Amino acid sequence: MGKIFIIAGIVLIVIGLIWSFIGRLPGDFTFQRGNMTFHFPLMTSILVSVILTLILFIINRFR
């Protein structure tokens, strides 16, 4: 169980580092009004969804 937590932690750290680079893709919406800013990462969410789908498909295929 401990190995799973270590691997999950490393994966989350890697995802966090990658996320900082792809956080502002074309297709992400940013709305600014006065002193309020709202960022809606639509394209980033789609990209992350596709990548996770491929990873889980590959893992399930070799299981």
C-alpha cells in the first residue's frame, strides 16, 4: 500500500509540473471585469481528458 501512495505522489508532482506549462492554451477562456478575473481552462481540460483516457486504455490493454 505504501508503494502505491509513493507512486501516486510522484505522478501528482509530475502532473503539477506539466500543468504549469500547459495551463494557458489557446481555447482557455479568461474573463476580466474590474478587480475580478475568472479563468475557464476548456482546452486544457479536454487535453488532460484525452491524455488520461489514452493512459488508462494502455494500462487496461496490458492488464
